[in-house]
Amino acid sequence: MAKIKHMLKEAIEAVQNKKTFDIKLLDISELSSIADYFLICSANNERQVQSASDEVERKMKDNEFNVLNIEGYRSGRWILMDLGDVVVHIFHKEDRDFYNLDRLWVDAENIDIDNII
């Protein structure tokens, strides 16, 4: 659990460093086997979405965490980063409103990110 908490802390700090907003951490461990946590955030434009993804990837590598897969980088509208136990979703604000993962995972526990960092 300490490893996951450290991974979450680094990922949250990475997206905060790139000025993403509406950052939410959902505990989906009781609802799905694909991951334990979703980290979801929004950015104002495609470049900021990509920059936040780059920062998450850099911090994961610096801390020797594996980035298993990255999807959506080229378009910069919705980047999904598979870190194993954690999936990071970095959205362009318009796409976040459209896909509304927060509503789809309404049964997930919303974790206060201040308790992680």
C-alpha cells in the first residue's frame, strides 16, 4: 500500500505542477479489477494536457514506477496513463464534461487528495 500511496502522491504532484484543475481521486478497488484508483483531472488546452502527461511520465520514471501504457497523447484531448494499480485520466476540459467519468464511477469513493500529499 505504501508503494501505491507514493505513486499517487507523485502523480498528483505532477498534474498539480502543470496547473490542471478539478483533480479527483476515485477508489475503484471495490468496483473493478482494472485498477485500484482513477486520478482524473482537467486542462485548458491540448498542449497543457500533453504537458501534464509528460510530467506524470517523468515523475514515474524518476521514482522507478512503470508506465505500462499511454493512450491519446497525439490528440491531447484525453490521455489515459496506465500505471498498473493507478490509471491517470488527463482531459481537455470539454472532453471531461462530455465523457463525465465522474458520473460513470459515481459509486467509487472520492478520496481527498490532501490526505495523499
